[in-house]
Amino acid sequence: MSKSKKLVASILAGLLIGSTGYAAAVDRENLSQVALLHSLAQGYFGGTVTVKDLRTMGDIGIGTFEGLNGEMIVLDGTVYQALGDGRVVVAPDKEIIPFANVTFFDNDVSIKLSNVADKAAFEKILNQAVEEHGENSFYMVKLHTEFPSILFRSEYGSSKPYPTLVEALKGKQTEFTHKNIKGTLVGLYCPNYMGELNSVGWHFHFISDDRKHGGHILELAIKDGEVQLDKTDKFSMVLHKDKHFHELNLAKDMSADIRSAEQDTQSAMNNNAK
């Protein structure tokens, strides 16, 4: 970690409410979050934060779009939208963001990879680095390589009245398997105390080099490569300036739904519902 970074245990510090005030000086050591994963899990797929707003908060990250219309991959300052039919487009500035996490990427930790069999093995390697460098920090991760195999999903958007996250994914999730595809993995690690605000642990998205394929990673294999981690010790949250958002009961336990949305294929979701 660079000497200029300072440890700041300040969850919710610098809280911004509404979609104004994004012109402040750039803080490269801050992870910005739009709303809560718990609000998304309950079916809040709207918002007041735009893609244009989001690009002022970071140049790398993950999230989704209004109506849960696809998966977000932010890479090198561009916000990409992986759609339900498998296409990837550059999201327009006016597009609405119900949930996202972004930061400005600096490579603080590098790890050489070789013959990583699956996502669980990849997470084990990353967890060892987190244990060494500080488990209570946030980490944005970036890996560019050729993936021998990768399984990712996206989803078609839903219309109002919106269902819950899991119900939306059951009916509209699409899955894609690729072999020997070159691209970039973008991921986020949230420490254990973030359980009420986000998903604890790792969350990965993918975009191909040709910018034609992308989504939320369900499984992968890695032959070789160098994964880079950006350790971040500041956190800020932007809440939506919308009465419907503030009507949500965000104390409701959505942990089972969040686990399913993060990990399950569509067939697993449907089987769990039986």
C-alpha cells in the first residue's frame, strides 16, 4: 500500500444524500457505493444517480442499471452495460444507477497466478492476500488474462412494479459459457462488517477484450496471469433522493436472497424455490 494512504475507519463517513455534489476533488483512496445491496434485493431498481454522476466517483467498479437491466462493468473510466441477450454496450450518461461500487484504481498488491482450477481456488488466493494486508479494508481487484473457461450471467430488465432481486433473476437471468476468451475480471471485496450494506467477501464481473461479452461471474478457471488489488480504507455512500427508496425497510433480513443472487445459476434458483 502506498505511503499516501491513511487508514480511516469511517463507514458512512462523507455520506452524500441525493444526486448532487459530485464535483468535489477526486479522492483516489475512497470506495463509493450507490445505495445498498439490501435495497436492490428488495426490488428497488430505480434511483436518482446517473452514469455521468458515477464516472466522477471512480474509474473501476461493478453494479447494475435501472430495472436491473444488465450487469455493470466499469473499466478505465468507461461504464459498460452487459445486456440480457449477451451484448455489451457503453452505458449512456443519463442511464440511472440503482446500485454500484466504484473507486479510482491504484495497484497496491500484485499476485502471480498459475493453474487456478475454479472460483473457489481463486478466492482462496485472494483471501490470503487480504489476511496479509488487512481484512478490514476494501479491495478492488483487476485481472486481465485469457480464461480457459468462464461462466457468467446477465439479465433482461424488469418493469414496474419491480419484483425482488431473486424473482427478477429467476425469470430473466441468462447464462453464457466461453472457452479461451481474453478479457478482464473486475471484482470487489467487502469486509465482514459490511453485511448490512453489501455482500461480504468477493463479487466478480467480466468483460471481454473485444467488448462484446460480459456479466456477473458464476464460475471460472485461470491458467496464468497477474491479479492486481487496490486496497482502500475509506468508504462513502450515496443514497437516492427518492421517496420510494426511503419507504424501504432496510433492516429486513435479505441475506438468503443476496446469497442466491450472488452465487446461483438459474436452475439452482428454480430448484431452491420448490
